Amino acid sequence: MTRSLRKPLAILSVACLHAVLAGCGGGGGGGSSEPAAEQPVTITVAGPNAVSVWNEVATNTINLPASATGTPEEQRPNTAVDLATVHVAIYDAVMAIAGTHRPYAITPTAAAAGASPEAAVAAAAYRVLLGLFPSRAAQYQAAYDTFLASLPNGFAKTQGLAIGAEVAAGILTLRANDGRAVALAPYVPGSAPGQFRGINPIGRPNAFIKPFALTTIDQFRAPGPPALSSAAYAADLNETKALGSATSSVRTTEQTEVARFNAESSNAYWPRNLRTFAMTNRSVAEQARLMAMLWVAHADAQNACFESKYFHQFWRPISAITLADTDGNDATAVDAGWTSLLATPNHPEYPAAHCCIAGALAETLRIYFGTPNVTFDLTSTFTGTTRHFTTTQSLVDENQIARIAGGIHFRTSTLDGTALGKNVANWTLTHNFQPK
């Protein structure tokens, strides 16, 4: 479960990406062999478009409560996975028309010349939702009818709809029986020092879901938390104990804000905030491409993270601090009454899922735009506030301190989670969504 001698989880080099991704942030780009200049990028929201509209419809469909019966997706909806499915279908449908980048999986036979990309977006998304969530049509049928009515009738619309429907059918076949319906034995929590103690923890099926880009879900498995007897473990515990306590006297007002800001459910937080990256004045092809990249990286990073979590099954700070007299480490001290600022999620501590996801998304944005200097805003319904970012690294940094200051993770977990996420993103973008 633990390693006394740890090696950091290496982050893959992205040097090989520059040639194939040069110019990717400028509307499609070609196959230039020279790396794109690192010009700062500011995300300016221009308003809704086909890609953002169908992202929102899909999110509202997926995020309904799980059903007792129906498709595996209706019984076990998974926001990141199901949005990734929608967006790779949108991407392949649009790329069949734009022709600037290689398809993710499906090349339709329907003629693409003159087809409407907006119609293709709508049909691809609608058909995927219909296949995954047939009992939730109230969430998307009226939206589809209204959207189609806004498009002029004619050849472009007809062909766009045909392309979207064909791609959706192919993606649904590819993603059928994706592993989420796996039957798992009841979870037996650990009782030894260092072992996770949750009852009926969440997220276990994630480790069995078929990846979108990774070869295997354990491809970038995190190396493991520090040994309980190590100085690194003591440093981790003592930092979270001081900074993440509900009554901490050392946590700053800013750190408290960051912790609470990031406490909103990821199923609502990331769809809403990532949608703004599609609501720009870039082409439909680039909007579709960026969203597919983000959601594939998100889904695989999330699921790889949970595979690591349940492989290592490491205890949470709430257990580690209140049972510190059992860890065999003279540099830790028990505090039986310690509580965390944030409620502890019911899944193993290591690695930190928020950091796995933030690492993947930040790296995706950095690679797509060709620079870490990306300026954007994120919002949280948990605090009702907006936070301003000027680099992709600042997104990573905030997620790391948020989980420590919230009292629900250790620093090693945030660092290794970030590295896992960045590795997933680099692998994803090396093998998918490249220019023709």
C-alpha cells in the first residue's frame, strides 16, 4: 500500500507535440514543423454557439439523479465520461466537414461537402444522448427541435444531420458496454494504520470504465503515498493538520476562500466552467476540437485517478490525524478531536482527484493554446464568487492548496495527482486530435 522509497511520478515530455500541434489555437492550423510562438491568450466569451449549447443540454441530461432501471448510463451516469462521449461524436462529425484534423474514431460515409457543421453538432449530440439516456428525452428533445428550427432548411442542413447521426451511431457502438456496469463485491474497509476506512465508498466503478485515449486505465498509476514511518509522511500530515483544521489559526482568508471555491461538485463545476472555452469566436471546428480534448483528458484522468485510489486505498487526514498514535511515526501527534474545514469525500485519499483533473485540464489548455499564459475566469456556486487566472499553472496551484487547506488531502497526493493528470493529457494529445 505504501512505498518507503518513492520516485516522483514523471511528467511526459511534450516536445514531440509541438510539430503536430503548431498553430492549433488559431483556428485549425496545418502541419507546420515549427513550434507556435508562445503568445499570451485571453479567453473572451462571445456568447453561446452550437457546441456550447449542446454541451449544456448534455450536462443537464447527464446530471439528473441515477435511475433504478434503464441503460447502464441512466443507472450510473458519469458526467465526465458521458460528456466525453458526446464531444468525441461532435468532434468527428464536425471534422468530417472541416477536414482539418484527424477523426477520433469515426469517418462517416455521408457526403461532407456543403454540409452544415451546426446541424452536424446537434445531430451528433442528440443521437448520443438518445442512445445513452432514452428515458431522459424531456431534457433534450425540445432543445433539439428548437435548434433544428433555427437552421435554414436545405441540403446543408440535411447533410449535416446525416453526418451527425452516422457518427453518433459509430461512437455509441464504440462505447457500448464501457465497464461501468461491473458487479463489485461489497467494500470492506481497512483497519490497519494507513488504510482507508470509508463505508460504501463512491467511484469504485470508475476504475473499470474503458479509457478514451489511454491504453489501459492503470497506465499512469500513481506510485503511492509515503511510508507512514517516513519524514515525508510526517510533513504531509502536520501541514494538513495545521492548515486544514476547521479551527485553523494559520490558514489565511485567501486559502479559506480557495478551499471553499473548489468545494463545488465537479459534475456541475467543470461543465459550466469549461463551457466558456467553447463560447469564443473561434471556428466551430476549433470549438468542437478543444471541448473533445478537454473532456477526453478529464474522463481518462478521473478514471485513472480512481484506479490509483482503490489500488493504494490510503487513509484520509480525518483518520490519519485522529489515529496518529497508531502510525509508528514519532514526528506525528494524535489529535482525537480534529476535524477538517471541508467535508471529507467518501473515497480513498491518494491521489487527489481534483488535482488529477486540474492537472489534465491545465495541460490540455497549455498545449492547445501553445502557451501557459492563458487568462480566464472560473466561477463557483459554492461561494458565489469568480476567480481570475492568468496561467494554466495557477489553476493547478489553486487546486493543490484547496485540498490541503480544506483538510481533505495531503500535499504528496496533490502533487502525484497533478502529475498523473498531466501525463494523461500529454498521452491523449499525442495520440488524438492531431492535424491532418
